[in-house]
Amino acid sequence: MACVTAKNCFAVGSIGTNELIARWNGTRWTRFPTLTRGQLDAISCTSATRCVAVGAGSQTLVTVWDGKTWSISHTGGSTSRLTNVSCSSTTDCLAIGENSYTLTVPFVEHWDGSAWSGVATPTLTTGPLYYLLGTSCPATGSCIVVVITDGPLDTAACTRLARRAGLGLARTGSTATHGSGEIFLALATGLRAPRGRAPSGTPVVGSALNDYFAAVTEATEEAVLNSMLQAVTVTGRDGNTSYRLPAEPLQRLLARHAGGAPPGREDR
């Protein structure tokens, strides 16, 4: 659910085999006409005239609110599902989900104001299955990181796992300054069992957790770097401009300091 004001909220989900979108006006809920078969899992609004909802039906599904009507903005592959979305403006949205064929690779798409495109994500070729559900940085120095694994981890292990997200942020330069509000959450499904029954598996403990710790640290670092490189140049009030981070000059700088390439024109 997303609220623009106390009297203007949207909720998304499904009813039967169709997606469901409803609006709260401060007094009652009103349902919008069905757009397609499927389910919407998340919504993000930047204003009363701009909301984006994501989910899946027979394929990836993205719907958009323009202040008057909802419409289908984008559909994707039949093996992918979007489960979360965050928009900072009308020209910048990240939608995050999963690909049922490649569970070790998070599925992320970016909206740049004109089109949706895939975003490179961390790839784990060995070890436990891992995929980031999402990362959002609402303000300088404050980040939320959510990690999930299907490994057999208990509560204590998940607590230790979540703390490693901070190491990933530190690799990108974060020092957790005063007032920083990082939130780290780790979930594990490997010990799930029917209600009232004990798990049949054995929890991973001790040094056997090292691969999990490394995976969280590396995935968090790469998620931040990918997010930074997807940012676009934005010009605001009085011509104030925040420029995007140019990927190619950055790669040359990194290669130079690693001893792999001579400096280019942009490096001087």
C-alpha cells in the first residue's frame, strides 16, 4: 500500500485470477476496473498523479497511475516476477523480483523516464542459493538491506547474517555516521516446518556459516554499486544539477589503480 496523503491511498493485490487495485479517499475504498489476469505485489507513489505497481501474471507486470486511470506500462519474461518497487521520481524507479530459472540471480529492472531495462545484479555461481529482495536508500547515510536464503539457518544465524550487510556497505565507503539509520534484515526458509512440528533439518552453525557471510557481504556491496551506476542526471530548481556517475571512466580509473590500464583523458 502507498499513501500520497491521509485521504489518498492505493492498495494492490489480487482477487481470483485478476489483479486488484483499490483507492482510499479518507472515507471508503473504491476498486478500479480489472486490467489483466495476474497479481500485483507492491506499489510506489511519488505524487497524486504518479504511482507504479508491479507483480506478475503470465509474465512480469508493471502498471502506472497518471492521476486519472491505471494502465499497463510494461510486461516482461514469463519466468520473472516483480515483488517490490521503489520510485524516487517520475524518471527513476527500481523494481525488484526473482527469476524462477536462475534463483541465484536477483531480477531487477530500472525505469529511466522513458523505458524499463534490466539491471546487472550479483551472481553467485557456487554455494547456497541467495537473492536480494531489495535495497533502498531513502536519505544520505541511511540504508535498508533485506537478504533471504533457502539455507537451514536458525534465528541466531540469521542475526549474524544480517550484520554482515554492514560490511558490504563499508566496502563502498560507508562509515555509519552519527544519525545513520541502517536497517538490516535476514530471512532463511531452510528450516520451515508445518505449524506445531519441529524442523527436520539440521541448522548450519560455526565455521560452516562463513560462505553465507561472504555471500551477504559481496551481494550487498554489488547491489549498492549497481544502484549508483543506474542513477541518471537530474536537474532541479534554479538549474541545480546532480550528474550521473559515468560508468566507462570509472572502469578505467579502477583498472588504472589496479595496474591494469593506462589513464584515459577522463582520468586526468
